[in-house]
Amino acid sequence: MATATADPITLKLDRMFTAVDSDGDGFADWSDFQRIVDRFLTGYGIAKEDRRARALTAGYQMYWLELLRHADGKDRLSREQFIETHRLASVDTSRFNLVEGLSHAVFDVMDSDGDNGIGRSEFQQYLTVWGIAHPDAVDTFDRLDLDGDGCVSRQEFLRATREFHYSSDLNAPGSLLFGPIAD
């Protein structure tokens, strides 16, 4: 597990690993990601045949393949390997832009009413999908809604995912996507 002296990106990716390791075995593998996809589809009431479901599945498959590409032949990743390969994959956009590509697919699923924005209840469902139960996590919605219009637009969501992956500011809205780091 990451220590208090770790850099901010590592701290965020450590928090993300905890959410990704959906079976709690200490490793990330494709079955963890498949369970995440399934939780999104169940949580947002989307059929597997729906184009959003197919895009989400394809996005997570590409994400997983990019992690594996940077993992030197491993097919399951420890916490440390996940953090390292995720860092590498998020800056290597030569094959798949992990930060942008997957974020669009996730946004399309979260926008369950199709109004091109994520409302508070849609965001609360996101927290449920990821198993984020921190009491302050729902307050992240207000931080992500930069213009205060009551919904998180696609641009605000993409900005947040960029902040999660690249910002060293642990208090930036995007840094809170998997819950606050300082408990």
C-alpha cells in the first residue's frame, strides 16, 4: 500500500487500485474489470446489447490491454504493478488514450437520462458502482460542477479525469473521483 510520503499521483492510483480490486485478492486482472463493467450496467440499468454497454466494455478492454502492454507479460497486476503500469499507460497515447477514451464511455453510461450531463443522483450511482462510501464523497459532485449549474458536463468530467491522472493537487476536484485521499 502507498505510504504518506508517496507522490500525489501514486496516492490517487493506490486509492483507485483498492476500488478496481473488486474481489479483494490483492491483484487486478480482467475479471475485476469485468465486474466493474457489470456493476455499471446493473447500477445504471443498461442492457449488455446497448451501444453504451458495448463502448464501456471495449473501453475497459482497451484499458486492460494497455496495462498489460506495460506489464512485461504479466496477466494480473499487484498493487505496485497496477500503479506503475497505469502511470505508463496514462502518458503513452500511442495506441489508446486511456484518460480520454475510457472517460467518454464512462460518461455516456453515467448520463443515464441522456441530457448530456451527470446529475447528483447519477453521480451517487457512480459512487455506488465503485464502492466509494466515504462520507464526503458525494460532496465531490459540487466540486466537479465547476459552473454550478447542477450537473457535471462532459467537459467538466473529462477535466476531472485529467486532474485525477495528472494533477499533483490532492484537493483538485478530479483528484477526488475515488474519494478523498486524506481520511
